[in-house]
Amino acid sequence: MRAAWMLLLAGGCATSSYGKSLEHWTRDGRTMHDVDTALQVGATYKSWEFRTAYAERYATVYRLPDVRRQELRARERAEWQGAHEFYVAAATHENRWNDLDRPKSIWRVVLLCDDRQEAEALRIHRYPKIDVTLREFFPYTNTFSYAYKIEFPRKLPGGTEVCGPATRRMVLRFAGPLGLLELTWDLR
């Protein structure tokens, strides 16, 4: 039985190009408040590399015909060009602390590039439920998490790029009265 399970894992997401891309573009961390977990986060930056692998995996899982595969790739490209996007699974010791999508959240969520340009989230959308699809593509999501889509602008109001081609380091920061959590992607 164990050998069959290992074969199943070897053929699954973890060893695929999607699995490798997911691992490469995902970070996780936690911050504590007193003795409780104030915030635990798993976050995937939806880079172009990640989106390409995701589209291929999605098309394979759903057995999409070529026309639908092309539509999916075009949609992923348009979303990538429109914003810096993260998939975030967040868990807290108290449900009321898991309020990233609320206008008066206890957490301030920003994207910081090369320690100089900071952008606040354009939109934070909470998925209504954790379902089998979210778990398939983001397996670190669990029943204690809320899942979010967090989007940041590509450009600041003055026209300066938030994270451009020369960006070396990107930080997704969650700050508030219960603590500070920073997830870092070294891009070079």
C-alpha cells in the first residue's frame, strides 16, 4: 500500500512543472501574539511563470480542448498584465482576526519592492469557501484557513512601476496591532 501511495505522489502535483512552480513562488510564515498564532499565511505570487504552469495544470485536470486552453492562457496573461496578484491562505487563532478583506481590517497589507516602493492592495477578495479546486491547486490551504485573492497595482499614481523587471526583492507585508509578518521573494 505504501509503495502505491509513493507512486501516486510521484506522478502528482509535487513533481510536475506546476508543483515545482508552486513551490518556487510560494512562501509561508506566522506571527505570534502572546502565546497564540495571530496570523499564519501561505502565499503564492502569481508570476507569469506560475500562471503558465497553472494554466497547463488546470487545462490538464479539466481536459480542456485547445480553444479553451488558449482562452485560459489569454485570461491569465490579461490578469498578469493588470496587477501583481497573490493567492493567500490565512489562518488566525481567533476568526475575528482573519479579516483581510474588510475595509477596517486589523491588518495593513502592502507590497514592498526593493525596500523602496510600497503599494497598498487594490482589492482583497475572500473566496466564499474552501473547496476541492482550491485545495487541488493550492494544497497548503486547509479547513482552518480563509482564502484570499490580493491584487496590487503595477504602477503607483505617479506612474512609477511598483515591481518592474529590475526588481530584486519583493515583500508581502501584513502589519497590525497583533504583529508583523513579512514574506520575501528574491527575484534575482
